[in-house]
Amino acid sequence: MDVCTTVIVRFLDGTVQEHLNVSIKDVARMYSTKRYTLGKEPLLISCPNINQQLYYDAEQLKQYIQNDIDFTALYDALWCDGLYRNVITLKAEQKNEVEPNCLWLHQKEILLLVDDDRHITTSFNNSQDFFTKIA
């Protein structure tokens, strides 16, 4: 469902902007121009009335705006149960270390590191003490 009564955009610095009676596509268009970001980095788009949260990925949203993907594909790619940061250094497979304060997506029972160069996941249930929720 693309139309929400309220769309909230959360930024990396913790600030939020609220938009009323708009679609997610409308919001994606607004933020793609950078006019609405005020120099800040968008992090999360949420629709509280229908309990949807989407991680802000500019490339996926651009594809959606251009009708290269539909809302279902966008939702499947970007939905999340929340955003977290690790509070300690984590050791991953193949001797990879994840330094504190990295961003993670919570999807079902998995935490996925937001990093284009590394694909690292961990179990949410076994790791909650090592993370803090930010959104």
C-alpha cells in the first residue's frame, strides 16, 4: 500500500520530517531532489498508520519513481522492523570485524549490516545485548 495518511522521514542525525496525505512515491520524489533533505541524510521512511518501515535506499527509490519496480518489489527490498547500531566490536566470519556504531537493519529475526562492501548478518535473538535501537 503506497498511500499513507502520514509519512515520516527519519534522518541519520535523528531529526524527522512528517508529511500528511502523500504517497511513498511522492515522498521519494521530494527527497530525490535533495530540496527537502536540508543537507541531511534520509535513513528511514515510515507509515505509522499501516505499520510499515522502509530503509531509505536512494537507488531502489529511484527505480520505483521511474516505474522500473512496483511497490511490492520496493517493499520486499527495503522493509525493516527497525534500525540498530552495534555498541561493541563484533567478530564476523572470515576474521571480519565490525567496528562499534555501524548501522544494521532488523528484518524478522536477522540483523543485516548496512554496508555495500560486506554482507554480514547475525541472529537478532542471540545478539540483542550488543545492539541499541535507533529507529
